[in-house]
Amino acid sequence: MALKSFIEVGPDSHFPIQNLPFGIFKPEPTSPPRPGVAIGDYVLDLSTISVSGLFDGPFLSGSDCFLQPNLNKFLALGRPAWKEARATVQNLLSADEGKLRDNPNLREKSLVPMSKVEMLLPIAIGDYTDFFSSMHHARNCGIMFRGPENAINPNWFQLPIAYHGRSSSIVVSGTDIIRPRGQGHPNGNSPPYFGPSRKLDFELEMAAVVGPGNELGKPVDVNEAGDHIFGLVLMNDWSARDIQAWEYVPLGPFLGKSFGTTISPWIVTLDALEPFACDAPKQDPQPLPYLAEKISKNYDISLEVQIKPAGQEDSCVVTRSNFNHLYWTVTQQLAHHTINGCNLRPGDLLGTGTISGPEPESYGCLLELTWNGQKSLSLNGTTRKFLEDGDEVVFSGCSKGDGYKVGFGTCSGKILPSP
Ligand SMILES: O=C(O)/C=C/C(=O)CC(=O)CC(=O)O
Ligand SMILES: [Ca+2]
Ligand SMILES: [Mg+2]
């Protein structure tokens, strides 16, 4: 018999009892932020459940980790505590358990309609790193920026390439993004262009949320890296291609990326994603021993990007991809990040890089979809090469189980004009 909640959850919901993603929310505009778990169209308030003494297992009883304005303290506790929290919440919400189902007062206090809550960033993000782990994206960008002869540098196949991103400008889904200004490529002998970016783009990514992390000087073994990843979110690494292409040599992305990065509010745990684990692509050449995993896995997560063009009511799907296209796994990314002794801390965010698939319909950004503006996309009677002011970009992602979905909800942002 499939696991069922006493709360009605439709088959298309992203948040059945099999999922139980964690986030931070405010039930009323004036209430303090607190941790919650999504269930159908409701949010279960974990601070109320905690105060009621229902987290009574060995790792969580007496802990104040659910009385915090972010999930960092809970993340620091590690996988045994995460599994205990998931088991406790799954049990409380299940159709055959009366503790919450038959307690109207507790139900009233702890279950808040999702339509009424405000979602916040789930974690305080100390550091944010963005990888570059889709081979299809790396090849396409390489062809456009560096030419077809050396589209992918040889180092790409030996290590998961990354740059250090900006954590202060990471915002939660629904936050508007102001079009950045900056320098674009000069034409011939004229000085560089300066003004609002003319090539504003999205990048379809997911990101891993770091759990306990490691001490400075003590790398994480690749086969233990999974214990340091709490879960995944959707991520849009907004990118100004004209600024990026001019500034990135030789030190890499800077102002073309740091003006804003959007994440979805719900962190879907690796425990919830486990039924959707699949083999990662075969790596050739074989990675060095510190990156060689006993089990190398990806997850089957369907991803979709819609654009709602400025002034229009309807959105249009512009691409469909899948997390399983990643060449470097999130565990390899994490192990590589620490191999020099660099420490990771609870709440750090590791972006996967743009997740492009092999077919043009699965490319993960407009740079690739319009081949750097050489062709247009048609959207409900209008066209786009890059994003225009007023456009809204909406990512969604989910894994499909037997009669249920484990989903991420959406990750959206609307472009406002430069000041
Ligand atoms: O190929 C390049 O020069 C850079 C391309 C990107 O924009 C990379 C990036 O942000 C990482 C990624 O999303 O894969
Ligand atoms: Ca990126
Ligand atoms: Mg960004």
C-alpha cells in the first residue's frame, strides 16, 4: 500500500508525503520566520511541532534547531538527524497516525495554507560556488566564445570546473531582478559599450545545499560526500552575456553574474530523491582516484523553463532538460571543492552549472537556444533573443514516481528595467 497522508494531496502536486521538502516561511507578514515542510497545499510549521515535543527521537529531542530563522543549525546536525526529522514528519502526516490527524487544536496551529505564507531564503548562505558540469553547455559556450577547435579545454574532463560566486545577491523565488548595467565588448576601435545589458539571460541550474561540511585542511572523501549534501533546489544563475564575454578573461565570471541569483524556496532532500537515482554518465578519461566514486549517481529530475513575455498573460515553454545530463556528479563537485583543504560550512550552496541536454530543445539558456542572438525564439506571437524588461522566467522541476511526483515547485523572477 502506497504511503498516504490524511491531508488530501492531488496526483499532480509536487508535495505529497513522499517528498516533504524543508523551507523557511512566515505564516503572517509580521510573524518571525520559522522552518516548515510542504505537504500538498499546506505548510507544516516545524516550530509548533517542536514546541509540542513531537520531535522525540535521540537526535532531535531537546534541540532548538526548528526554532531558528534558517535551516543552518538543522543542516549542521547531519544525516542521522535529517532522517529522524523526515521519519517523524512522515509519521505525523500519515493517514494511519492519529497524533496530528485527531488533534484539531494542533492541526489548526501547525498547518498553514501555502497560499497564505511568505517563503524566505531557507538558509543563510556563507559561500556560493557555481560549477560548469554539463558537457553540452560547456561545448556550446566554448564554440561561441572560443571557437570550435578548442571548444572544451582538456582540463574540463579531468576536474569539475567552477568559479566562486556571490552569495549576498542570492534571492528567493519571486524576487524581481534589476537589469544590470556594465561594459560590453567594444566594436572595432571604439571604446566599450556602457549601459543596461543588452544580452540578459537565464541559466537553468540546480544547486546542492551543504550539510555538516568539513574543517579547514581536512578534505571530504568522494565516497562520503553524499553525507554532506542535505538536498537540492532549483537555481537561476542570471547572466549578462555581453558583460560576461568582455570581462571574463583571465579571471572568470564577475559582474556578469553577481547582480542576482534566484533559488527555489523548498529544499528537496536527497532522501526523497533516492527512488529517482540513476547512473551518472560514464566518464572518459577515468577521473583521478580522489574523484573516482564507488557508486556514481545522478537523479532523474525533469526540468522546464517557461517565459511569460512582458505584458502577456500566458507563458511559453522554452526548454526541457533533465538533471541526469550532468557529467560531473554533485558528490564529485563537493569532494573536489575540498581536496585542497578548503572548508565547506552548513548552508553553503554549490550550483551544478547550466543543465543543457544534447538536443537543441534541451539547452539551458538563451545564449545556446538563440545561438548568441543569431536566431529568435518565438513565444506566443512575439519573439526573443535575450530577456526584455517585464519578462518573467519560471523554472520548474519534478521526478515522477508511481502515482505521485516529488517536485521542487517553481523558481521565478521578473526583469525590471535598469535604474
Ligand atoms: O564557457 C564559458 O566561458 C562560460 C560559460 C558560463 O556562463 C558558465 C557558468 O556560469 C557555469 C555554468 O552555468 O555552467
Ligand atoms: Ca552558471
Ligand atoms: Mg548569478
